Amino acid sequence: MTVKWDGMTKLGLSDSEVELRHHLANAAKAYDWKKTLEILMARPDLINMTRPDGHSLYTPLHQAAHGDAPVQVVKKMILMGGWRTLRNADGETAADIARRKSHQRLIKLLDPAYKIYVPQETLASIQKHFHAIIRNRASDVIEQFSLRLPELEPLIEIEKPQMWFTVPGMYGGFHYWLDGEGENVKLISESWCRVVGGSGQRHEITSREGKLTDEGFV
């Protein structure tokens, strides 16, 4: 199963979905771990969700770090796919929050376990070029739905470094993955609109540039 980047805000969600996501965010913020895990067990796809109209960009794992959640709760969140590399609006990972709050028992558990090595500055440059490509293809709907564009750090902690980013209104989105590692790593992106024949585009993105390498498929 392809891992998905959930960049949705309330503008692109049904009322019931917005309500559910608020319930999850409220439970995690209140350190109600029983309720938080109940919701996540039913909807594990929300493990890396942030509040639909929030600004702090805290996921359940960030809240667990902030609230010094029991170790077993944190382990369950990680097993559900909680990304330890994902940053909040202040640029903090869950481990950074645990350190700041002196929650010593959680720091080692929350420190990211990388599957491949890519320098942070390299990944940041690739992400900048990738975001420019996304905006070039779908700027109108990105603004319409206030989408949170994909962040690439989680790619280096998951088993297969590839993800899918659905763009509402585009009737498609972006499938992207890392090729190689280290300073010479590339991000490959394939994007398309499934209701428009020949709309596919393939880009290869390095820390220096993003270039179109194929188009007209799908």
C-alpha cells in the first residue's frame, strides 16, 4: 500500500470528516490517550493528521511528546505509522518537543530512525524545487483548498521512500519517490489528471533543479 501525504485542510473535507479530525486533535491535546487511540484504531490513516484549521501543525505524536504520554502509547503511534521526522510549525520534531519538555523516557523512542541517508540541506533544496513544480501544475486548487504541500523528511524514515499526494480538483495528484541517497539523491515525481488524456508529467528533481523528463502518458 502506497503511503499518502495528507495535506488537506477543512476547505477540502466533508463536515463529518472535519468533525472527526477535530475530535482526534482535541483528544490528543487533552492527553486523552484512550480516546486518541480509539479514533486512530478506527482511522489509522489519520496518524499524521494536524488540526484542519490549526496553525501549530501538531500531530498526535507531537502531542504525545508534549504530554509525556506513556511509552506504550507512543510505541503504538509509531507502529501505526506516526512519522518521527515530521515537524510542527516551529520546526520541531516530536523528539525535539520531548527534549524541550525534559521528558527523558520518550526522547530515544522518538528520535527518528532513518532508512536512508540524505543530508538535510540536500533534501530541503529538493523539496523547494518539488513545491515549485506542484504549484506550477496546480496553483489554483492549492490556493482554493489551502493544501499543505508534501514535506520530504518522512520519506527517509519509511520502508519504501515513496508517497502519493492527492490534489482535490485535479482528479489526480503526484506520485513521488527517492532514487538513490546521499548528496546525489533524486526525487522522481509523476503527476497526472486522470480525466485528461496525456496529462502525465515526469520530473527528476535534484538539489540543483527540477526538470521535465517525460510527458503525455496516462
